[in-house]
Amino acid sequence: MLETLRNAFKIKDLRKRIIFTFLMLVVVRIGSQLPIPGVDPDVFKNLFSTTGDAMNFFDAITGGSFEQMSVFALNITPYITSSIIMQLLTIAFPKLEEMQRDGESGRKKITKITRYVTVGLALTESLAMAIGFGRSGYLTEFNALYVIMTVTSLTAGSAVLMWIGERITEKGVGNGISIVLVINIISRIPNDLKTLFEQFIKDKTVAKGTLAAVIIAAIICAIVLLVVYLQGAERKIPVQYAKKIQGRRQVGGNSSVIPMKVNTAGVIPVIFAQSLMQTPVIICTLVNYQGTGFWAKILRGLSQQNWFDTDNWIYSIGAIVYFLLIIGFAYFYTSITFNPLEIAENLKKSGGTIPGIRSGKPTSDYLQSVLNYIIFIGAVGLSIVAFLPIIFSGLFNASVSFGGTSIIIIVGVVIETLKQIESQMLVRTYKGFLND
């Protein structure tokens, strides 16, 4: 990693791109500290201190902006949501699917629609938040002026971050939106490490403190290594192309592979499952729900802070539901992003066959069976990564904002960004060689 960055700085164009990316991220972090007019940040800090882990992940991906109620409080979550919505709509609406197949022009149209959907979501979310916060007494004054200021600040902040992300993609390195998300998560890690230090190492004997530090480091390293393995693992399906006669030449006859990633859906299943389970908890927290009985127990079971508690194992049933949701969303999301029938048709048109498998539907069925197998393996791996920090937190009461989901995002984006830097370095090396 360090060697790649060192070599990249030797190339003038890449050096400019890396510096541009760094400066844009500095702007992001500065904006995350600017409070919205008419909002008392201390009130929200007190609110977060009483919500347990209900908002930990949301606060992590916003880099603490939501807790401080800064102009970037919504961060890029509206853009992520709108991108997922557009992916789902592309499957449902043939016109959008046609746009996606139109190449660069079609992708530009979809990107333009995604921007409008992002602004619409940001406006809706900020309006709901402003009214809800005003009624709960979190605004300095609850009137039209303060509501308008809050809505304008939150919506504009989300739009600016979307613009920064796109500029990083265009003039910097890597995927801008992903990099903004990662820098937000990384910004919370020092505070979390400080919390772990004060809870398990500080004021302990040298032996106990050292043992605790080794265990924490081992868990983090194990999660990172597992994520790296999941990101790189793939099943390669061999493909053989038939020989053809074109003019006086014989072409074809070569072999290739279809790479099928084990973690096909990435971190999306974990985010979907976490959002689905945490949304009722967050809503009840914001409206100060104080109910008792059956529904109160259901809410406690949905909250991750109650899982693996040695005094109340019954609430760990929520962990089983969480695991099943991850598996289900992994199959669902992969089914709408990977089409075995389309791949089988393309192979048939290009004269390619999988050894031992007939063209057409048998190829599609074979790909689907392999896909079902590796999806399950990938989903189980994702579940292990997501559960390790939760188990550690439940057994030892370690309260941190980052977890398996955050590490998956960080490792995935870092690996992808380094691959892009290396590919750009390779292209420039070839250009330099040809120019010489």
C-alpha cells in the first residue's frame, strides 16, 4: 500500500489527483464541524448518550456530523439511498434498463436522475427532521424561519457533499462518494479506540492491560483479514470459445473465465438488514417511546446493544433475525444485479461454452446453481464479520461506533482505490514507454 502511494507521487498527474482528493476531504471534515444555525449541538450529544447503539452506525458513516448537527449532518446517505433506489428501479422499468445499456450517454442520464432523487430525498429528510426536532424542543425556536434555515442547511450540505464526491471521481483518485464515506468512518475510529483504551486498558495492571490490548488487536486484525479474503475471493468458471474461419484465417479457440465474486453483493446486505432492524428503534427513541410489555421487548430484541448479554440471552433472538436478513438480502440484491440468463445468451452468441455444459438454458441453470452456492458462503462470511464486534460488545460491554460493517466499507474502498491507482500507473508507464 505505502509502496503504491510512494510510486504514485512520482508521477505528476497522479500526484495532483491525490493532493486534490486530500484537499476535498479536508473541506468535508471542516464542514462536518460547522453547526446549523438555531440548533444547540449539546442537546444532540445528550440525546446520543441516551440512545445506546441505535444511532451509532448512522453517526459513524456521517463522521460525527449528525451528533454535532452540522451542515453535513445528512452527509451522503441520501445519495447512497437514491443510488440503491435507481438500481432497483432499473430492474422494474424497461426504459431505465434501456438507458443503462446505452453506454456512456445512458449512464449520464441515470446519474442526472440520481442527483435529482438525492436532492428530493435530502429535502424530505431534512424537513421531517426539522419539524420533529422543533416539536421535541431541539431547536432554539420552533417557527417557520428556523425550520427553513434547518431544511436549507441540511439539503445544501448533502448536495455539496454529492458534488464533492463527483469531483473527486472526476479529478481525484477512486470513487469519490465511497472515499467520502470512508473518511467519515475513519474520523470516528480514534474516539472509539480511546473508549476501548479507557474501558479495558487504563487503570489495569500491566499484565491485564497488555492482554486486553492483544485481544482487541487480534479481533480487529482477524476481521480485516477476513474482509480482505472475502473481497478478493472469487469462483472462476472456465469458458471455451469455438474456432471460426474468417476469410483465410482461423480465429477463436481460445479460453477464458467468468469471475464470480464470492461476496457479490458487497456490504449492501448488512446495511439493508441493519437499517431495517434499527429504524423502529431510532423512531421510538426520537419520539421518546416509554412503552412496556410485548412491544417493548420486541424493540429491545431489535437493538444490537442487547444481544449476547449474559443476563438477558432472550434478546439475542434478534441476532438470529439479523443473520437471516443478511442471507435474504444477499440473495435478493445479487438476483437483481447478476443475470445468469443474460450471460448464457451472450456466451451463446459469441460461441463460448462452459466445458461439459450445453449452451442456452443448461448454462444458465449451471451458473445459477454456482451463484446460489457462493452467495451463501459470502453471506455467512459477511455475517461473521458483522457479528464479531457485536459479540465482543455484548459480552464485554464495549461501546464503539465502528463495527464489522464499517471495516467492510473501509477495506473494500481502500483495496478498490489502490487498484485504480495501480492501473493508472500502469497506463502511464506504457505511454511513457511508447513515447520513448
